[in-house]
Amino acid sequence: MSLRASFVKKTFHFGFRAKTSRGLMNDRDCWFIKIQDDKRAEVFGLGEAAPLPGLSLELDEVFEHNMTRLVEQFNGLKLDLISGANLPLISKTIIKRIPELPQFPSILFAFEMALLDLSNGGKRLIFNNGFVEGQPIPINGLIWMSGMDMMLQQIEIKIQEGFDCLKLKVGGLDFEKECDILQYIRRKYFKMNITLRLDANGAFKEEEVMYKLHELAKFDIHSIEQPIKPGNELMVDLCKSAPIPIALDEELIGVIEEEARLNLLDKIKPQFIILKPSLHGGLSGCRQWIEIAEKMNVGWWMTSALESNIGLNAIAQFTSEYQNTLPHGLGTGKIYDNNIDSPLLVKKGNLSYTDPDEWGLIDFN
């Protein structure tokens, strides 16, 4: 008996104008790795590789060639199924045999996800923990970049839906208009305990960043992600003296070795890090980031990278392995018109797992 992997590409269509700091997205390509053993082909583990255009270093013209090559390497290993295996064992097993996998974090994530799924019976139970038993995960409500009126409408809807933590992009509109939006929230919902997170995606220039952070601080901001582009020495000073706590995101991309991760956090000393398995080393990489961060008293939360419900499910279950009560960025499951049916449900600012029979996986059978 040995394991065999294959993969298929699927394109998901956004149900709205999905504007990001990297432009407008209409469609999203994802690759799904399916792993089964040769004696029980009807049982399979499923993993999603969803590299982000404009961010993922692995996403280039030969990405699918690399996917094919790595799947063939995996099949050449002739691995046996490890029933009930945990993440450290599975990650160590495949990385030891395919040492280049960490250079492809979304593919590594897909392999980890599929192997954990298969080892737990091929039921999309990546981790058997509180989340799949009904314990919800608090999440932030993401406000997509748009015109001012549309963003205000999104805010109204999210608060009516029960979100008490909102994440807004800044740096894409006129700065005064962005401040007007934040002032609107604070004035209209002053009786409500609304947490505001900001994400600049590196949009602020060196000469303006401190001024803008002081202006934004007037609106009682919880944190701001990546105010300047990654690799800038100024980030050290910002984390030390900025009036808003700084969270690193893009800064973590491409940092693979444990010592490099430790040195980065020790040098910059951010207040928070934001983790996405598709960008930051798969599940095993995020696990290592968390261990380092917690030793340094650096806060963290998990965020999806616009994966389909397959990837979102795995990230949510991984998140539930930790006692972290901060809201996570895991509410992207309904953004696609043709997303995969799943038991994932967003309600009152929480992500929950409902009936496992609701998985719609006919395209993978």
C-alpha cells in the first residue's frame, strides 16, 4: 500500500468587485492536491494551494510545472498512510524527503492539509478539535476597498451582522477620506465597542508614515498591518515609537529558516504578526512562527489568503489548536459565486463548523 497524489486546477469567480492594493480581482486560480492510497481509492485527503498574485514568490510562469514536478516527486516516495498522524510528523516526513517544499509555501500547505485529512479518514477533519465540535472562532469583518459610499455601506452591514471587529484597508484612497470613514465609525457607533484594525499593505511613504500614523491614532486604532513596504529599516523605529501597534504581514514572506524568523522578530520587535499558511510556510511554518512569537511576547492572529472553503476550513481548524481569543481574519468563504459547499458558517462575528455532511465535493470524486 502506498500513497498517490494528483492535482486539479479550479478557477473561482468573485461575486463582487474585489479591489485590493494590487488591483481588481475578478477570478482566482487555485490548485487542489488529492491524495489517496492505492487500496482505498474512494477515501482521499484534499489540500488547496492558493498562491496570491502579486504576493506569493512561488507564483510565476512555471508554477504549474513545479506543482507537477513536486507531485511526481511525492508519488516516487511510495509513502504509506500514517493513520492519525499529527502535523509535526507529517511535515517532517515530507520536507525531509522533498527538501525544496518550503520554497513553495502554498504547495507545502496543500500537501500538509491533504495528508492530515487522509490520516483522519478523508472527512475534511484536518484537526479534531473544538472548532469541528461546535466551538466558534471570533473573526474580523473585512471592509473591501471601494468608493467612500460603498465602504460606509459595507461597514453598516458588517455591524448589523454582529461584527465588533472591523478591518479596513488604508492607503488606497485619499487619506483625508480614509480618516473621514474612521471618524464616521467612531461617531455613529460611539456606544458600541468596535475594534478597528487597519491594513496599509506597505502603501505609506517614509516621509509621511509617522504623520499618518499619528492622525490615524486619533480614532483609537487597535493595530495597523505593514504601514511601509517590507525590508525597510524604518520598520524598527516604527515598532518602537509609533502611536499605533504595528503588525507584520508581507515582512514575513520568504523568511524560511527558523533562525531567520527568530532574527527578524528580534530585530524589528513588532507588536503583532499576521499569519497566512499559503504565504508564511504552510501549517508547519505558521506553527514555528507562533512558537517564536509567543516566546517573544509578540501577539498574532491567523488570516486566510482568499482560499476557497477547503483552505479556509483547514486554517480555521489549525487556529482552533491554540487558545488565542483575538479575532482572526477567516471570514472570506462567501466571496466566490462558485465556492465549494461546506459546513462553514459566519454568524454574529464568528466562524462556525456545522454539519459535516454539507461538503460538496462531487468535482473531486
